[in-house]
Amino acid sequence: MQVLVITAVGQTGFRTVDTPRPGRAEVLLDVGFVGLCGSDLNTYRGANPLATLPRIPGHEIGGTILSRGPDVPPDFSPGKRAIVIPYTTCGTCSSCAMGRQNACRHNQTLGVQRDGGMSSRIAVPHNHLILNDTLSLSQLALVEPLSVGFHAVARGRIGPDDTVVVLGAGMIGIGAILGALAVGARVIVAEISASKHATLIDLGVDAVIDPSAEDLAARVDALTDGQGADVVIEAVGLPETFRAAIDLTCFGGRVVYVGYAKAEVSYNTAIFNLKELDIMGSRNATRTDFEAVVTYLEGHPSLASQLISRIFPWAEAEDAFPYWEANRQETFKVMIDCQGQDDV
């Protein structure tokens, strides 16, 4: 079968590999759609310290079960559609012992620390699947990235009385926006891409601020009667947005960092104490977060068409990374349609 490989920095290519066989507790999945993640783009750009090259990218996967190993329960029958939970868990580290397997110390995510699903077939442990025959294959591939944002909302303990500022409207930020809206919170978004603003308003946010064109702190101050946000979710990953999250949060508020800063961040730490902030990291997502996104997508069937910016057929998959690199400001989600390959 064919796979798409990031062969070197800024280079991708097709390779032919053996079709995998499912192990005793695995299923063989016919890959339908794979979304490109920011981590995939960083691997392509040589800016992902967790990935080595060559690497098969792809962990946002929606597919159909082809076959199963002998120890797989009968519910996982051929023809069932499924979402892949792409993380591993060791079961023994402190995070796993606390029931927070999403933050496993030894996690290896598909497409990052190990080869991913940019292919026609992939073998996956059955307990890393969520079955769903309601959503389309492309909708299934949206679940993982949105679930990361939903998890950030859960970490922030966001409720209907909260005003939430989300910094960044990439797909992780979109997940945080939708997760906050789903629990009835008021949402304000900071996003520099003017081409995304109309879509964000259509999703139901209260206001969109372009921090490159106006004073972000002053605008948030005006929108919150001088109090600041109850919760700020940072989904950009820059030192300046890490600091802004602290400044924009109200006294007694919460900050959730889901973006990864690529450089050291300096703070006036007195603000941590003066505001008595709860400052939290957020990593990956839990099965509960995945299931919450599935429910949300089932209730908003038109959402996928708003968020999927472009789908590349398999034959043109090599063009996907250069396209996204050149059109980042206008792009929410790029996907690869892995169906219809004739070499299986």
C-alpha cells in the first residue's frame, strides 16, 4: 500500500509499504480521511522536537473497520465507522495512576513520535477507537483536533456564567470556542486573520478582536466592564500570547495553556499572586472529550463545511503541506481523502 511520508524538512513523498495485519486485540482500519494538524506542519517545517524524520504524519483519522483480531469484541465488526484516539498510555506513570491518561508521561502520538495514519490502512488497538455510524468520515476526522480544545475548556472549569477569551482561532482554538459555547459561556476571540472573523461570528462568539489592529487589553477591558475575562485559553503558542493570557484574566480567574511556546517566556510573577490565578496546562484529550465533540457535531451537521477549508485527493496529497504553509491565515482545516487508492 502507499503511505505519504515527510522525508526531510520541507519534503514529502509517497512510499510503498506492506499492508499491516491486525494483532490479536487490533482492528484493521480502512482510512477514510486524515486531517493535517499543526504538529504535522511543524514536523514538515523541522520545528517539532518530538518527531524524527522520516515520519508518516496523521493522527486525525476517520475510517471504516475492515477486519479484527481474535480478541476484539464483536461490536467492532467490519463496516463500522470509527474515530481513532491516537495517544498511547503506559498505565504506570503518575498521570496514568491519577486517571489522566491523556497526559501520560510516555505518550507516543500517531504521526508524531510514531508513524501515523496518512495511508490507506492502519492497524489500531480496538480500545483506541470510538465507533460512530452517524457522522461522515470527514466529520470523524474533525473529532480529535476539536477534542483538544474541549479538554482545555474542561481544564478551565468553564460554565455558563463565565466570560472566556480564546487567543487564536486555529483548530485547537476553534475546539475551545465550541466547547465554551456548548456549556453556555460568553466567548471573545483574539485572531489576527481577518478572513476568519465572519466564520467565528457565525459560530456564535460575542466578539472577535484583531490584536494587530487594535489594543487587545483595552478592548477586553471594555467588553468585561473593566474586570477582565473569567478564563483565558491560550491556543497560539507565542511568548507574547502566554503573557497576554495573564494580563487579560480577571482577579481570581483561570488561565489554560494549550498552545506550546517555542521559546522561553518571561513574566512579572507578582501578577500570579495579586490575582490569585489558577494557571493550568492542557494536553491532548480524554475519551470523554472525544464523546462530547461527537455529540456536538451530531447536533451541528453543517459545522464541518465551515471548518474544512480544503480536501486534497490522495493523488495530490503531496501538495497539501505546501498549500497550508502558503495559506495559513485563511485556513481552518486541511484534509486528505485517503479513499479510492488503487494500490491496496
